[in-house]
Amino acid sequence: MSPDRASGDHFSGVSAGYACYRPRYPAALFDEITQLAPRRTLAWDSACGTGQATLDLAERFNFVIATDVSAAQIAQAPGHPRISWRVARAESTDIPARTVDLIIVAQALHWFDQAAFFNEVRRVAARDAVVAVWSYGSVELAATIGQAVNHFEHTTVGPYWPPERWQVDAGYAGVHLPFTPLEIPVIPMVEHSTRDQLLGYLRTWSATSRYVAQHGVDPVASFADELAVLWPEGDEPRIVTWPLTVLVGRVQD
């Protein structure tokens, strides 16, 4: 880890790519969790990255506080009149107590000290606040392209995934929210991606960054040659899906 990088920060070095290539989440997901919130006064997006989920919250809440441990990630986030971007650890923020109606964590809970984070949730949660955490697993594409991406993920950069990644691979099966459970429908996560967009996404992986740090070589560059053969019409978008796991709870005294 770089000496100027905070603990738990795996993405400062790829912040620009993160902003461009990470997928957005389904609008239906935000509609569902917003309906469960007791009010729409204040939401907190913890580990917001460059704002993949924050902007959707700002469309539905009067104000959003978005925090991330990475100053580089926050620097890539877009300005918005109803969003306050702040550099902060998920486990300790300057958010006033008992003020937040909805707390979300998108694709990041596995990096946290979860017990400490849940204590912070209890501190900032307003009456009957809702907490929603979600994670998406391995990218899925059809036929030989999907097989090639799978091989890149699990073989080429497979040894370089941080240990916390197992929780994503398990679909958060080992994660327990210590709050009253709530149910939402299963929501698909689907995008149309060009070949270059997919390659840009692979470069945002923590495993790819760790591979580059150890070897000084970008593994995506050689994979791009293989992918060009399988996907010769690279500008023609293809359907890309991710398995999406969502856990929701209500914070009650």
C-alpha cells in the first residue's frame, strides 16, 4: 500500500477509470429502498467512490452526504447542489447523530470493519432509518467472451484479489445486518457495453491494480488482444450482467 493511501483504499490509483467504467445501479433498486425509508430528508452513501450510487440518491432525497476513505475518489466526483462529498472512514464520520433516514453501502461493505461500521450506523440513524448494502459478483457475458473474462478474473489476476473479496464471491452469504430485516424484489443488474468499456472496467479491479503493482505490467493489455479476436466488432455493444445481492434492514431502538 502506498504510504499516502488510507487503510481499506484499493482504488485511488484508478479513480478516473472508476468514474468512467464502473457500472451504474438499477433505478428500480433506488426506488425500492427509498420507499422503505421513513423520510427523504437525508441519505448517507458510505464508501461512495466517485458517486455511482450517490447521484441516484440525490434524485430522491433532499440532501446526501457521500463519504469515502479515498481523497482521489472524492476528487473525481461531480459537483451537485444536494450532495456533500467528504473524505472519511465508514466507521467514523462527522455526521450528526440521529439525522440520517437512509444509509447505503454499494459494493464496499466487505472492505469495512463491519462491527464498527454498524455502530456508526446506529449513531447517525434517525428514527426507523433504513440501511441497505449490496454487492455484485462476477461479470457475465455470453459464450466464449464470458469464458475468456472468467479466465482473466480467476486465473490471470485471481491470485491478486484482496482476501476480503471472498464475501463478494459468496454473494454476501456470510454478512449479517444486525437490524430488523426488510425484503425487496430481486432486481437485475444489466448494461450494454462495448469492448473498450469492458476493458476499462477490468482495469478498475483491485486485483488488476495489485497485479500491476507487483509486476509493472498491465495484464489487461494482453487480454485486449485476445478479446479483439473474440469480439471483432468492438464498437457493437453486448449485454453484460452482474448477479446483484441486496441486504436491507431497519434500525430500530
